[in-house]
Amino acid sequence: MLIVEDEFIVANDLGIILQQAGYEVCGVAASAEEADELLQKVNPDLVLLDIRLGGKRSGIDIARKLKTKNVPFVFISANSDQETLEEAKRTDPYGFIVKPFRKKDLLVAIDIALYRHKHVIESRSKQEGLLESQLAELHKSNLESVEKLLKIAKLVQPHIPFDLIAFATWSADLESEAYLRVGFDEYQFIGKQQLITVSGLKDATVTSVLHTSKPLLNAVIYDESSSTSVESASTLQNLYLKSFKLNSCLVYPIALQEASLANYLFLNRREGVYNQQHIALLERIGAYMADSPTSAKGNKSISAHNFQENPLNSTAKVFSPGFKGIIGNHPLLLTALDQTTQVAPYNTAVLILGESGTGKENIALAIHSLSPRKDKPFVKVNCAAIPAQLIESELFGHEKGAFTGASEKRKGKFEQADGGTIFLDEIGELPLEMQVKLLRIIQEKEFEYVGSSATKKVNIRIVAATNRNLEKEVANGSFRLDLYYRLNAFPISLPALRERRSDIEELTLYFAGKFCMEFGKTFHGIQESMFEEMKAYDWPGNIRELINVIEQAVILNNGNSKLELRRRLLDVSTQAAGEFTIKTLSDLKHVQIETEREYITSILIKTNGVVRGALGAAELMNIKPTTLESRMAKLGIKKEDFGKKF
């Protein structure tokens, strides 16, 4: 373990805790510079990294370097501002601990980080082996050059993420073709004419850039967070970067069979995307890409789309196959979909993370649809909606007479899913005693009926989902660490709608058209003021809330005009709490008890008194059903308080 911490007392405490737990501390650094020196001498298995360090550089700068070297790290920091936390999150840490921390929290975070890192390496090895075999097959094909570039782009995308991929060759003159990613499986061909249109430059200027560009002989990453800045990129890379408003670039040289030189260019809107792992992968698969695309030679008919408008303004369609009903082309969403396609062919357990209403069930269904189990059952279980006394019978089934009311033998959800996939939604709500039995099924693929001692084998894949921080639940003792290990083998994080605002317009148009058709109304479009208000809103209920808002707008529309919002998008009880906006129950610590009572009552009215399950009051308030029921009892909230207002 390497400790990077500028507070001596904290660093000393960390060292003592680690040594008592049996870990070896290979060094302690108080600054980024000291960390750099130590990393040249030692090769740690894990780094505990403070964000705020003495000196000009922060722990985030060190994190970027660790990421390129494939060294796992866990941030340890006092509460920081939101901007700092978001920047830290972009480095993909293996954990985050807030000071002051408990010894148990620290050791749990380390266990999880080491386990995750091990499985990331194993999973990546399998996926890259498959990629190599797919490229080897493509290498033997006789496809046209541009079509081959498109196929390479689709195969490489999950491993080397890009918003634009280009292939440039230098024989006599530079020839360069590219594809811009405009959706999950949608790519826009970019040739010289398209480049002139998007860049807004004159033909002569673009021609001059192409003529003066030189091939790179070594792999280079251009990124503001790397040692080589974007501004130092050569003319060709800069042309693509500026024309498409991209922020990072990886250039990889290829030697073609005819002894001419070529460069692959991978470009991305985000910073810090590319690292040495991507270069190492290209070194392994480069031989299969060496004689691939050379020049389109005017043949545009085989490109993905004909160029009709600025591709940056293109809108995504409903993804298919396998992604039915998922709409959007924001990079955060596309990253989640790329991860889905990567893990789908395997039997690996998947944990889908995200706020309520972000589409976790759709991703689970996509994993099933894209897997070899697609023709077998997909069984959904909402762990929060099943009463504690019935959950064992619901999951594992029961024998006749096993308990009062068990008049016949009944199959449970796991047996119903045999051969297919079981989706355990809200896994964080599962009682501890059931977590033990779930772990047994994952490990041994067998279970027992309630009321029987005989075991039954089952062949299932488990996909779980939660809107909770399971690491905190583990630290609190309400979720088993060993079960978390098993479920978290491959996590997929879904962005909240406020994090992908660029998709709001397309989502609105899709669901508005859908509801107009369903209700027999003509769709005349949407008022610009409605778009503006929807894009400014934070959407605490995410896509589920947006769907409800659109449905309401269609119902209230007369069918002869554009849709508009008839009711303002305001968070519940804003007026009751003055200027303070209440979004979840945790926000109520700032307001009076009477306001909390009014808030809970208003939510119960909205859900028709339903506390548990999908669209229940507990889910809308982002709390456990048991917590809500406890608060209701404490505040004296009775059925007549919300029932009388229906």
C-alpha cells in the first residue's frame, strides 16, 4: 500500500491501521512530487490518495497517472466542493472515503477496491481476446476500405472509446477518412467535403492542412491532463479537434504492407480518456488493422449515413437490437451501453447503479437480450416490494403445507428463471438472512424450497440493481461484503437525467409522439418555452418523471396546438419550506416537523397511499420503505390523512 496524505497524523493513523490488518506500507508521500518519486521506485497494489495536497498539484493529478498505469486507488478526503468531487469521479477511483473515517470503513473500501481491480483485469483479458479474434476475421475479408473502417470502429469502440475515429495514410498525398459517432450504433461518414462543411473553413485551407500534415512515428496522447497538450497536436489532429469540439486525441502509427505510413486517430469530447493501456492494446491488435482502410476513392454509398446536416446536431433513435426503448446519445449514456454490450455475452454477475427512474430495468433487459440466454426467461423481482415474511417463498418457492396458506407446491422466481436471467431490482432492500441464501445460489447454483431439505440445481444469470451506495450499506452492516463482492464483478453506472440534458429534447419528442398516438391526438410539436423549462429543471425523478410530465401535457392538450406545460415543474413542498427546496427526506433535517409531515403526506397522496415498490412513496423519496414507515408512525400519519384527499 502507498499512502499519499499531507496531514502527518492522518497518514500515521492510516499506516497503523493497514499494518494491523496485515498490509505492507511501501511508502508515505505528503505531496504529488513525493508520490511521483516513490512511484518510480515501488509498484503498489493500491494507493490511498488524499485529494488536497500541499503544493501546486492535487491528488487528482496523481490519480490520472495511476489510471494510465492501471494502479487502483481510493480517494480519502474531507468534504470537498461539488466541482472537485466531480473532477475526482472522472478519474474512475475504486473507492472514496470521507474524513473522519472509521477503521471498518477503510478496510471495507480496500477489500472492495482490490476485488474489483482483480475482476476488471480478468474481464478485460477475456474481452480483448474476443476483440482480437474478431479483428483477425475482419482482416481476412475483402470489404471495401471505408466499410472496413466502419466495422473496425464498431469493434474497437467498447475498448478504445471515441467520438470520432479517423484513418490517415501518407503515400504521395495525405488521404484521410473518418467516422463520427452520433448514436449507439450510428456513425456519420466524414470525408474532405464533410470536414469543410463542419469546420466552416475554405476548401483551400483544408487542402493546405492535409498537404502539410506529417505522419507520427510513435503513439501519442494529446490531452490537457497529460504531458502532451492538445495545443501541441499537429495540423491534422488539430483540424479534427477544433472542427468537432473534441478535447483529447490518441494517435497510433501503422506500417502498411506497401511500406507507406498511416495513423489511426481516436478523438473524444472528454479529457483524460486515453492512457497507456489503450496504446498497449493497439500494439497487440495493430497487426490486424495494418492493411485495412486506405481510401474511399469517392465511394460514399457504403458509408453509414449520407451527410445532410452538421452531424453534431444529429438525434439518436431508439437503439436496436437489444436496446429497445433507450433513447439518447450523450457520452455518459453511450459509455453505459458500451459496457452493457461488453458484458452481455458472459455469465458474469452485473450490478446496475443509478438513481430511481434512470432506466436500470431497461439495461438489465438489454443484457439478457444481447446474451446467449435471450430465448430463455427474463424474470424480474422487486426486492423492496415483497413483504419480509414472504420473500423467501417468493424467491425459492415452497412445498405444500410449508406454512399456513401454502395449499399447493409453488415454484419461486429463481426456478422460473432457470436457463435465463433473474433481475433483482432494489437489491439493497434484501434482508440479511436472505442475502446469505442468495450468496449460496450464486456460489453453488442450488437452493431449497421452503419446507423442504432437498436441494434443487438452477442455471441462472444474476443481474442486480440499486439506487443506494452499497459500500456504505456494507460499512453499516446492513449488506454482506461477500455478496457485494459477487454482485459487483461488473458495475454499470447510469447517469441521472440532469447529467445528460442534451438528451431531454429527443426524449420529449419521442414520448410526446408516443402518447399522442396512444390517446388519438395529432402531434403538432412542442412549444419552445416547454423545452427551455424542461432543460432547466433538475429532474429528481429522472426519465420516469419526464414520462409522467409528458403524459400529463398530452392529456391536457386540446389536440390542435403545440404541447406546453400547463403546470410548472416545481419540487414538492417548495412553498412549504420557503426558499429551501425539498427533494428527498434527508433534506428535511433543515425544516420543522410539521413541514416533514406535510411533505410525506403529499407524497402519499401522489402515490395513492402506496409506500413500497416501483413508484411507491419510499422510492420517490429515495429512502427505505422501513424508514418511511417508521417516520409515518413517529409523526402520527394515518391512512385518513392522505386517503381523504383522493
